[in-house]
Amino acid sequence: MTVQADSDIEKAPSTRDGRVEEKPTTTLNEDVAAYGLDKVLARHGRVDLIPLPSDDPNDPYNWPSWRKHVLLVQVAVHSMMGAFSAAAVIPSFETFSEMWNVSITQASYFVSVPIVFLGVFPLLWAPVSNRIGRRPVLLASALLSAVCHFAGAYCHSYGALMTTRVFQAIFLCPPQSIGATMVGEMFFLHEKGAKIGIWTLLNSLGPPVAPLIMGPLVYHTSWRWSFWLMAIINLVQLVLYLFLGPETAGFKRPVRGAPGAPAPLAEPVPHKTPYWKLLFTFKRVSAEPWSHLPLEVVRPLGMVFSMPVLLPTLAYSIVFSYTNVLLTVEIPALLGRKYELNAQGVGLQFVAAVIGAILGEIIAGKGSDMWMLWRTKRAHGNREPEMRLPFSLPGFVLALVGILVFGIQLQNTKAGVWNVTPLIGVAIALFASQLVTTVVYAYVTESQPPSLQSRVPPFVSFTRQLLAFVAPFYLGIMYEDLGAVRASGVLAGLSGGLGFLLVAVTMVFGRRWRKQGVAE
């Protein structure tokens, strides 16, 4: 391949027939070498990478693909465990109600109370991981979560189990704040939608997968086995992190100079560090003093003043609350009681949600990246984060449709006779939720400068979990007082109408808001 610009063509002497022989001055390899990008080209096969990796083989951007994807899956599954643990007790509501003489609503607090802590404590774990690294935080999370789940299995009172539920949420939530950041530390911008999609998919699958697994387990054994199983999963995660979870934070990349200019750093490129040393070397990744930690804990909340982050986050959180939360936490009360289902039957109702979420991510992740590539080409290479947002709009419409189908069919089907049609609405709603989730997460991260991107996931998690915590306190009452059709109509209007509007406004004004933020 050669450089074709006219200014780069030098004239060779005329031939005998008077023709002028044209010769390119440089080749692509020569131009790449002039910018010091020859190793980047050799390693990645391209140089149009954002961010631009260093020549250091220890740079997470330069890791083998298998290592990146193994760690991505580990973090995504770990992130799923927060919502998984919260929803794991759903099939046991009837058991808790009878065993401790509490109402089903009081039993549901074993889900809603952990949701609060899953939203608040990511604000703490993000700045802690910025100091000591992601790996120590994830290792501690897996170990302490296992301890708390084992403790939960041996509780004999409502209060004791609630206490362990709180600590389970506190120690399970770190991946929810640092998972998206770790994706950005390993993968390039053109891959981000698909990779963030894997992480968000597992996040979304936590609520429906947990009762799907725990329903049959509790039915054939006891509620205590749900906690023993989660403890075992946490211990497996601990072992996997020990041997397959290297550190991603703290890598410093040199600034590349102009072609032909001397390298800004005189040090030679480091040798590749042995893999075992990556795993068993622990060090501070930031010299930031611990005295600044309290300020950094609340700093992500400042994103409330960033409209490109706030509005899409509110839109996503509304959809999440009225799809994922409504169609998981309320399933025992709405479907379980109407169709007289046992714990195993309640668990099996979540198959539809799992199918819908997986199909949604198949479209959302790679699809939004392809959409961005197409929009960027049409804009002659000018890439703006807002170009991604239109891909989420069908998700809001489908969320409206799914919630309505669920409510209408729930009210119109015969009590005591199981009917699949409400679950069609569940599948549509979860498909829509995943489409919105992946696109919004990718956008709000891209909309901020690199120095602020680590604050975005904790803020998104906090906002989502806050709305998700409040929702169970009024969703059941709405369906009792208004009926399934009217209640679903209200929630569908909020999800599809208000959510759509918030994202549409961001599409129009997002670029202006971002430029104003940079100027300030």
C-alpha cells in the first residue's frame, strides 16, 4: 500500500517517449515507522486505534485476545452476581413468610434492601480500586461474598438473614462500578459497544437467571441451598481470579511525538513480564492519598450536573425498573399466585426473561458498533458519541409494547390455569431493556473525557439501584389498586414515552452540552 497524496509524489526523470514516471515518496510501513507505530501495526494489524497502545507487551491493550476475553467474562459474571444474589431468594418468599410469620411483601425486602447497597457502595469501591488496583478488590470481593453467603445459609431469624443480605450486597458490588472501566482498560473504542454489551448482558441476566436456577433447587432441597450454591460460585471466582485475572489498572502510556522526532521517553521498551508475575505481584497503582477518599466517594454524584450522563441514565433506570425489576421481583405475587405455582414453577417463569435479554444483546452490542461505524463513515470520519443513541430508540418502543402485553394478558387469562402469553410480553420487555442498557452505557462513557470516565459507572449504578429499590414498594400496590392493565399502561408510558423523550433530547443537545462542559 502506498501514500497517494499528490504532494507526496516526486517526479522521476523523463523517459525516452516523453512520459514522466511518478513514484510515491514513502510506503505505508515507512510512514508508520516515522510515527513510531511500526510495532502497533505489527501487533494489531492497524494503527487507527483509540486509545493508541504503547509498544510495551505488558500494556493491557497488547494482551492476547484470549486473556482479555477470559477476564472480561470473569468480571461480567462477577457483576451479575450482585443482582443474582439479590434475586436468588425470590422462589423462597412463601417459605420465609410461613417460617418467620411475615407477609410476602416483608419477605420481598430480602431483595429490595440489598438493591440499595448494590447502588450505594460502588461509590466506595471505585476510588479504592483506583489506588490499590482492580485485582485486589475483586479478590477480596469474591472471598468476603463467599463468607457472607455461607453465613446466610445458617441464619435462623428474619433479622439475622437481613443482616447477611446487606453484607452480601456490599461485598458483591465492586464489579458494578469497575467493570465498565476495566473494559475500557483492555479494549479499543471500536470494540467498546460489543464488549460493554457482554458486561451489561450479564448484569441484566442476574435477576431472571437467579430464580430460574434457585426455583427448582429450593423446591427439591431447601432455601439454604441457594446460599450454599452462591458461596460455592464465589469461591470458584476467587480461584479463577487468582490464576486468570491480571491487573488492568495503573499502566502509563508514553505520549508519541511527531514523525522523526526523538521519543519523549529514553527508557527502552520493557520486556514482557512473565504471566505468573502479573498474577502475584501486588502494588499501589496510584499515589493518591487516602485522605482524599471521602471526597472521591461522593465525586461521581457530581455527574448529576452533566446532562449527557444524567438524562440517558434516568431513561435507562426507568426502563430497568419497569422491566427487569417489575418482571422479576413481582413475578411470585403476580404470576405465582394467579396460576398457583410452586417454587419450581415460579422459577421456570424466568426462562422468557433470559431468552429476551440474550436476543437483545445479540442485536445491541455488535449492532451498535456497526451502526457507529456506518454513521462515522457517512460523517466523513467525524465520530460523535451521540451518533450511537438512535440505536436505542426502538428499545423504548418495545419496552412499552412488552409491558402492555404482559399486563393485558395477565388480567385476561384464567386464574389457576397457567398461560404463556404474559411471558411473551416479558421476553419483549427484556429484549428492549437490553437494547437500551448496552447503548446507553456505551454512550455515557464515551461522552466524558478519559479523566472523568471512571466516575460514570458508579453514578449509573447508583441511579439505577435507587430507582430499583423504590419500585417494589409501589409496584405491587399499583397492580392491586389499578388492575394489571391500567398499572401496566402507566409503567409502559413512563418507560416508552418518558425514556424515549430523555434520549431524544440528548441526541439533539448532547454535543452542545459536552462542548460547554469542556469549555468550563
